[in-house]
Amino acid sequence: MIDLSRLKGTPVAVMGLGKSGLATAAALRLSGAEVWVWDDNPASRAKAEADGFQVVDLSTADLSALATVVWSPGIPHTHPAPHPVAERARAAGIDLVCDVDLLGRAEQDAAFIGITGTNGKSTTTTLIGHIMAAAGRPIRVGGNLGTPVLSFDPLGGGGTHILEMSSYQLELTGSITFDVAILLNVTPDHLARHGGMDGYVAAKRLIFRGQSAGHTAVIGVDDEPSRRVFADLTAANLTAASAQRVWPISARGPVAGGVYAADGGLIDDTEGRAERVADLASFPSLLGAHNWQNAAAAYAACKAVGVPTATIVQAMTSFPGLAHRQQLVATVNGVRFVNDSKATNADATEKALATFDPIYWVLGGQAKDTGLAGLEGYMGRVRHAFLIGEAQEPFAAWLTAQGVAHTRCGTLDIATTKAAGLALAEGLDGACVLLSPACASWDQFANFEKRGEAFSTYAAAIAAARQPEGSEGE
């Protein structure tokens, strides 16, 4: 765990006892701090008490002795209404921070790469970690990605923390100036938590807080809010005596002085040479324009910290992708089986439908309120749809209205088998059996991970059955 011994003997409160909150409390206790914990959920408090933590009601206790309150980013502290404990802490002059802020205070000799954006954060964070590991750099990867940062082993000088940062975390992390800060994109999300779009954009641009000479800002310019941030930073750099380096990235074509996708290639123009450094088709787990933006961001970040181009490109080629996010799990006679179980709504499924053609689409489950709205323009790519779960009937009606051939299958095993059978029988170039459900999984599976694992198992069985005797398979 991260060494927080600077807080030894100091009263510190932890508000919110989820995964990161419990990891924070454990690190503080191990470091000798006096730890107070609280959660509005009685079951969470009972578990913490059973683990030996001192449960203190922060809504009524005297907070004046506290050095700080480590706040769970998921608990509102400003909009739409501040939690009463946040109001009490601020009235007492106590700052709210999150666990990432404590990491920054403890690991001042380490380097930090931060990644934020509405979409693509997890893929980009994981891809940068993959590249840096291939380059032999000591790293830790986590943050909003899932691994609580205070459970990391310390890195110290020479190491790099690669952190996915949500807008909530950025508001509560003042101790870190990122050596490389990435803003991928901004589209409307979490607006109630930030008091509107302006507040959301302001939270996202905190990723660049404190940057100056020697730091690098990497900014996607494929959406208007991000373009405004890029323009603001670029303009500020014209007058600043000590400014950070600003590199634009794009999945849509040339951007001067940046990294971008064009004509099927990844282009590096950071030195004004517009050098084609890789064919995007050589990155099998980075398919589609959204992943080209992720690739451009990861390339720029790793170049900024001195990783050689050849190392970056080779690592991208071997990147396995994130589980359950357009994950290639099998290939049988040229037919790809892609696990996109993480796509639990139409917006997420749209990215997969835009990537593959022709598609043998496995979908359904527990539908969201928006159903399949917005996917109409992609139905020409769908050769046949195979329906499962509670959404089977309403989705069948929607597909009928779109003129898409479909089969009611009920369960995932039947849908996968039928989709594979038709795809293999038709033998079309580029065919993809795609699990991209546009639904939650809870009607038939405990979570989207279990659904994706089941699909992968069925695909592997189909691949094994089709493998000629004595062959090695693909």
C-alpha cells in the first residue's frame, strides 16, 4: 500500500466506504493515522466496524480536529445539492480531497499521466500502461479504472502512475500536476452533478491544472467543447512565460502539430513532418474511429515521456484490448466473434455497429428507456439479428420496422450458435458475430462481465468444433 505516514497520529476522516473508501481507510490505518469512517449506508458502516475501524457520524461530530476529509467522488459535494457533511467540513475550514490526492502527496517523486474524457478513458489508460510496460518502465495503472490507487505499491522516483480520472475525481485532486494530461473528448454527461455543461467542461479541464514548461497537454479536437479548451490553452501559451506543450489529436484527419488518423494510418506531426508511423489496420484491438482517437492519445502520451516510436507501435500491435469492449475472442474461417458486452445502451452499441460490416448481431437483455433509438442509420450493416432476454419482443418490433431480418432466440447460447451458423454458412468477407446487447444483463446474468464471459466460452467452443483435427487453431 501507499505510505501515508506523513499523517501518522493525525485524525483523518473517510466519507464513503465503497471500494476506494475502504482501501483509503486501510492505507491510513496502516500508516498510523487516526481514522474516522462514515457512510450513509448502515450496512457499509457495520462492515467497517467489523473490520475494526472507528465509525464516527460526520453529520454530528465535532470536525475541528480533522486534518482532512477524504471524500468519495461519487457523493455530491456541490451540485445538485451538497451533502450536509461537505457543508459542515467546509464551514470548519477543512478541504475535501479524494484518494488520488493522497497518492499525489505521498508519491511526489513519481511521474503522473492523467487521462480524462467522456468516452475512451479506460481503453486509453490501459493502452498507455501496456505500452509503458513494454518499454520497461515501472508503472502503476488505476484510478477511476477500478484499482484503488492507495492499494498500489509505492513507485517513487523513476516510476509513473497512469491514472484514469473522472470529472468527480479531478474536482478533489489538487496535489497532482500531471506530467502528461489527456482530454479525449467532451459530450454531455453528469450535467446535474456539475450544474450544467459549463461546469462539466470546467471540471474536465482541471486535468491541466498547474501545468507549465516540461509538461504536455494532449487534447482531442473532434468535438466543439474540446476544441475550445485546445484554443484556450494554445492562446494562453502565446503570452505565458512558462507554458506547457500542447498537442492536438484527431480521429478525423490532419491536425497541425499533433497526432491523427488519416488514410488508414496513424500520423505523427508533432515535429512538423507528418510522418506515417503505423497502419491502423495493424492494431487488431483498436478498431473504429473512437479507438483511433484512443491510439493517437496513447501514442502522443508515450512519445511525450520518451518512449521510442518503434516500441509504441509494436506494443499497440500486441494490445489485447479491454475485456467486454469490442474484444476479439475468436476467429473461425474468417468470421470474427466480438464480445462487446459492456455496451449496455444504444449509445455504446453505436460504436460497435459503426466498426463492423456485415454484422450478425446478438442483442437484448434488460432494456434501457431509450431502447434502440439512434441506431437506425446502422441497420444496413446488420445481416441478421439474434434476440435474447426481456427485450426480445420490443426489439423484434423495432427491427421489423427497420426491415432487419431477425430471430428470437431467448438465451445467449442459442443466439450465439445460430449467429455463428448463419455467418459461417454465408461466408461473407469481414463477417462479424457481434455481441453488443444495448441492454443491461440482469435478466439473465449477474453482470455484463458474466454475460461476456459466457459469449466468449460459446465462441471458443464453436472455434474448437470447427478446428481441423491436428491443427493449431487461430
